[in-house]
Amino acid sequence: ARVLEVAKRLSLQVARGETVEEEGCERHREPLKVFCKDDEAFICMVCRESRAHRSHTMLPVQDAVQEYKGQIQTHLQALKQDRDKLLGFRELEMRRSW
């Protein structure tokens, strides 16, 4: 959800023609280069070494984006198939009622 939120925000900024500023860590003002899978959050390298995240599973940002992008595409495809089925049922019912 957070990945999607960031992607939407960046897409809106690009659509409005705004310059896209790189998001940074609020605490350390460092670039967000790592994704903490346990907390589902982008973090900086300083946060990665903190006690709060040290034992968590980490991914580079690009790997996390690709992983979640694949999951989103899979869910989107399933939702499209469900929508097509529902539209088919609706059309069948409308024909029956006529």
C-alpha cells in the first residue's frame, strides 16, 4: 500500500509538470535506498542499521518495486477477469428481462 501511495504521488507530480524531488528519510535526511519488508516501508541506510530494523528482511528499492509491481499486476488481472464475468452476467440478465 505504501509503495502504491508513493507511486501515485509521483505520478501526480509528473502529470502536473512538477519536478519530482527524491523522497528522503524524515529523521536523517538521507535517500531512501532500502525497503524493509517487515515494516513495509522505505528506509535509509542509517535506519537500516538501527536496532528497530537490523533483524528485518531488506530489499533494494528497485527489487521491491519490481516485486510489488508484479503482485499488483496479478491482482489487477484477477479483478479484470471478475469484472468481465460480472458484466457478462449483467448482460445475460438484461437480455432475459427483455
